[in-house]
Amino acid sequence: MKKTLILFILVTLLSSGTALALTAQQEKMTACNGDASAQSLKGQARKDFMKSCLSASHLTPQQEKMKTCNQEASQQALKGDARKSFMKTCLSS
């Protein structure tokens, strides 16, 4: 009985995770499709736009800043408190 219950829970969790991943991809597809339609793109131009849109990782300005500050801290080989202090200063500027 326990094995059956555990198997049921595992299958349910795995299937719900897949549904979430598909939903996110479907949302991105819908957004890109809407943008392409708004620009009245057709044929190869539409295909190129969709390819670019779907593969693009759109980072927020804060995420971009975090990425840049992280790279700088790594280049300077900062660790521990020094890295934490650098990141705080870098992100607030």
C-alpha cells in the first residue's frame, strides 16, 4: 500500500512539473507570436524574429547589474566578506 501511494505521489509530482515547464514555454511562444503579429511580420522575417525571440533570455536591468557585478567580483577573485561588501557597493551604484 505504501509503495503504491509513493508511486502515485511521484507520478503526480513529475507530471505537474512537466506541465509547468510547458506552460512557461507556451507563454513565451504566445508573447513572441503576438509581437510578430503586431509588427505584421510574414515569411522568413517572421521565422527569424520567432527564432530570436524564443531563444533570447530577457534579463531585467537588476539581473543584468547582478550579472555584471558578479563577473567583476569573480575577476578580482573576491571571497567571503570582501565579495559581499563589493557586491553591496556595486549593486547600489
